[in-house]
Amino acid sequence: LRYLTSGESHGQSLITIIEGIPSNLNIDIDNINGELCRRQQGYGRGDRMKIEKDKVNILSGMRGSTTIGSPIAIEIKNKDYENWKEYMNPVEEIDKESKCVSKVRPGHADMVGSLKYDFKDVRNVLERASARETAARVAVGGVCKEFLSKFDIDFTSHVIQIGNHKLNKSFEFDYIKKESEISQVRCVDKEYENLFIDEIKKAKEEGDSLGGIFEVRIKNVVPGLGSYVHYDKKLDSELSAHIMSIQAIKGVEFGLGFEMASLKGSDIHDEIYYSKERGIYKNTNRLGGIEGGMSTGEEIVIRGVMKPIPTLYKPLNSIDINTLENYKASIERSDNCALPAACVVAENVCAFVIAKFFIEKFGQDNMKDIIKTYQNYLERLSDR
Ligand code: EPS
């Protein structure tokens, strides 16, 4: 299973091609559009989200809502292109001056991107480096979620830290799933929801931005996805890589994560039991559902840390990349906190990875064969 995305933030469309989705999978487009809509939500987002109403246009790889095993091409139109076509048209004469950017933003791809690709106009970098691209990745995740739902694999996510406020309580999957969707900041605790909103409001007033931590939970993943035999077969390494690839993400942890550094082995490792009624079981899940690079069958618990977005309305010191004179960094329209959106993006990049490993284990041609192999595997596990 693989995909590529294409598209600039203010270009005509975002495009993606996914290859490796099995045939005869029924896909409900409303569910994919639902994922796109979830990504657009959240207190702290900028004005762009008032312009867009992201929807997929499936161009190929399906007939009558069913996959046919060929590559699936998806387009998401940028409504804002209407306001940008005289600067962004890919083939016609454009106005190269009015939207030219040269005062690079510290912490953004702006400076190194311009040096590396030899640009005088930093817009050539920021258009593609923008987190707008995550809409295409959510569409891919939406397709993967449709596939995984046939095996009851489900995802949820919530924000556990914004700025200095950290929510240190644990919650059940179903509670998170319900409460996160009705919170403006995907926070499942009312007190912290208000603290998060106040913190974002304050940062906005000060022309600043805020980061935080989100948590993704994945349930009903069968034991044995991924493998210990090689670095590139480990489920956790691939999940981390995909989360790290989301714009502004700076770290990933599983289960107790970085807290493990100060704990003893006996405090961390999940003890194993057996009973006739329950089979093999554990009473804890401190490792976050992955051992030896393989899913254990317990909930997968992943957290990611997002840095504050580098566009500041109270800009930092920087330079003009062309004249090398000192200036304040340029201001582009931006979000001042995008943690709720990052949650949804993270769920969806994880859906791609889980689908990829699932297909590697159970086959990829058509749904009937995959379901059969999957059931055989479950039977073998339960025969023990
Ligand atoms: C985004 C679209 C962008 C930004 C944001 C994410 O739209 P615009 O640049 O037109 O405001 O709001 O991107 C960034 C924070 C960034 O640094 O590029 C989106 O669709 O998520």
C-alpha cells in the first residue's frame, strides 16, 4: 500500500493517488468527507477554514462506490484558488511580485527550502510546506479507515496538553470518541477544555502561537501486525515515522512513553496471565499495545508533540533571504493553535500504516481472500 500527494496550499487542488487498496471494498464517500470536515474544526484555527469546505472528488479506481483494485485518484479542490489564480496559475503568465515572500520565518521550512531549491521567492517553499497538504493525507486515511472498519478496527484521538496545561487522567476509548467530537479543542475534560481555550485566546491576543500534545488510540488491532525481524517491519517505527511527517510534529511516544526513563522494569512491563475463560490476558497496557515491533492485540496508544506554529503575528527577528538585511519575519495567514486538527491528521496517517501492515499480513488483492485469511489466523490463535 502506498500513496503520493501533490498540491500547493493556494493551488487549484490537492491530489493523491493510493495504490494497493483491495478490490470489492465498498466505500462510503460521506465518511471520507466526514474525516475532512473533522480536520477543519478546532478553536485556534485561522480564517482559511472559513473559506474551504473540503470534499473529495474520486477520479478513478472505483465503480459505483466499490473499489476495483486499481489506483484510486482523489482530488480536493482549494476554494481559495479563486483568490490566488493570478499568482498561482501553473502555466499562464502570473503576477510574481505582489505575493512574493523573502523575509523567512524562523522555525519554518522557508529559509533552508529557499537555499536548497534556489528560490528568490519563498512562496515556492511555503505553498508546499503548508499543513494544507494534510487534507490529502486525511483523504487517504479515510479510505484506509473504510477498509479497516470491516475488521472492527477503530480510531479516536484527543488533545491532552496545550501550552502549560496538561491533562493527566486516563479515559476509555468510547468516552474519548464521544466527548472529543463535541469539544472545540478535542478535549474530553470540561475544566481543561476551558483552560485550553483561554490559553489559545491569550496567545492570540499576544500575536503568539501554541503547541501541545495529542493522543491517538486504535482499538481491535489483531495481535501480530508488524514484526521484530527487521527495522523496517516494526509497526511502532512506521507509525512514528508517519506521525513525525505531519507538519510541526517534533516527537512521538507509545504507552507510558518518556515517563519510562524514570521507572523500573517491574513498574513498566505488563504482566501476562492465562485463564480458561479469557485466554491469555494482561491487566495493564503500559507499553501502549506494541511489543517487539508487533501489535499485542491491546489498544495502541500513541502521543505526539506539536511545536507552536512558526507564523507569528508578533514576528521574530530574521533576515531577507535576498538582501540579507535584518528584518522582522513575514506574516502569512495561519492558525495560532492547530492541535485539534493534528489529532485528526494523526489518526488518519495511523490508519494508513495499520492498513498497510494489515494488507501485508492478510493479502491485498480482494476483500473475500483477505477476510478468509484473517479468519483463519484468528482461528489458529484461539486454538492455542
Ligand atoms: C491549512 C491551510 C493554510 C494554513 C495552515 C493550515 O491556509 P492559508 O495558508 O491559506 O491560511 O491555515 O497552514 C499552516 C499553518 C502553515 O504554516 O502553512 C490547512 O488547510 O490545514
